[in-house]
Amino acid sequence: MSATPPDAPHAGGQTATPESSSLIKWIPIALSALIVIWFYQFENKYGANRGMSAFEWLLSAWNPETDYEHGLLFVPLIVGLLFYRAKDLKSAAGPGSNWGLVSIFIGAVLYAAAYRTLQPRIAMAALPFILWGSAYYLWGWKLAKIVMFPLFFFWLAIPLPSFQQATTHLQLVATSMAHHGAALCGVETTVQGNMIAPVKGDWAPLEIAAGCSGIRSLMALLMISAAWAYIAKMALWKKVLLFLSAFPLAILGNSLRVISIFVIAQYGNAHWARTTWHDWSGLLMFYPISLALLLVIHSALEGGLPWKKSNRRTLSRVTVTQTRGGQPS
């Protein structure tokens, strides 16, 4: 009586090859991806006239009126964060887990609620749940833990009305700080609401408008500080502190920018100050100062410049001590 070899095909069927098994695995994944793309790109349910898809609404919401002009930077930034951890992702990929289906289910429920209530913000908030749950289901917890921040980082790209409503409060803060800061530079001013006029000087009163409140700079700096904190090699509480530092830094940086406009108007060319310098001071002054202060806070939390700390950690790993007998330990 002859035995059937282990790899011999069974009667009435054939043994599946690795290629066919991989194809069978990816077919439902591709179909699921197409369904997600359909609902987010081609299902026109949102917007003022209910004629926009979720993605189209998001692109239209990234505009100066919502103070989210920086929104287009999120996609390449998320891709960059994933590429930064590419080696870790490759080594972390393992057997999938059915627990990922829980996150996918949460995302589906959120999208269904968004579809029913015509709320595109909820639909976009559901997307990271779907993507992260898919990664968890396909490749397991180790990989899902790595991609959690880059995927949910996308939440910062969703314009929220609550941040826009904070503009008024930031206008008052910016007006007060600009008034007192200008006085330190010898520029005496009077304040009426969000209007600042010179006590001495021939320049016209300047208004701290919504665009000068700092909300736009705050949202952009939150994006930068979140990504910065993610790649920083330090304890979680320090990462959180580094991220939260964006709030006072944005207020301080914007106030210094506004003060510079008053100083130039008083001692230099008032027209140039309220036109050219007003338009370019954010790029030339706010971001350099804010990023430099962010580096100072990072260095204080790490106890030194980040790249020097990294070098010290590398050297400490290769240091070899010798025992009394002369053998390395």
C-alpha cells in the first residue's frame, strides 16, 4: 500500500500555490479599498449644495477663510512620517489580528452617521479608524502601533469651527500684547477694541484683523510641533509637552510679528510696514522665531541639542569596559 506524498494534490483538486494564495488574500483587500474610495471620492453628499464628496469638501475647506491653508501639507507630511519608519514597518509586519475589525467597524459607523447627518467632518474623522484598523487586521499590533500616530495625525487637517471661533479671543490677546510690546520699543499707542493708533506719529491706525490674530499660525505650528514630537526620541510626557508648547509659541511669535509692524511704521516707512512687511513677516519672522523656540524647548527637555544627544546615545552603545583580567565585559 503506497502512501501519498505530503505535497501531492488531493483527488479532485489541486494544491494552492503561494502566488494564488497571495492573490486570494489581496482580492478582498482591493475590493474594500475600492469601496472606501467610492464613498469618499464619488459619493456626492456634502457641501453647501450637497454636491461634493468628502474629499472634495476637505480640499475646498483648506482655504484662508477657515485658516487651514496649510492643509495640503498634511498628505506629504503623513507619507514622510511613514517613510521615516519604513524599516521599522518592514520588521514589524506580522500575522494580522481580527481586533482590527473593531476599528474598521467604528470607522464604518462614524461614516454612516456622517452620511445620515450630512456632516463631512465626521466622515473625514472616520477615515483614520478605517485605515488603521485595516493595517491592524492585515499585519498585526506591532505595525499598527507604529502607524497609529501618522494616520490619526490626519485629524489635525480637519477644519473645526471651534478653532475659528477662538479668533476673537486671540485678536484681543494679540492687540494687548502688541500695545504693551510696542511701548517697550518706544512706540506709544492707544487701543480701541482691536484698533491700535499712534499717540505720536503720522501713520494711520492699524487693525488687528482676524488674519492677524494668530489662529492661522497656531494651526500651522500645531501641525509642525505634532510631527516634531513624533520623531523626537524622548519620553511620552515630554512629547506631549513639546506639542502643547505650540500654543504659547504661536501667540508669542505672532505678537512679535505685529509689534515689528508698529515699530517699522513709527521709525521707518509706514506704507511699507502695513503692506509688504505685513504680508511677508509671517514667513520671514514668525516661523524662524517659533521654530527656534521650539528647538530650545526640545533641547531643554532632552538636556542638550537633539542631534548631540543622539550621538551620545550611539557612542554609549559601543563603549566597551575592561575587567581586571583585561577581558572585555
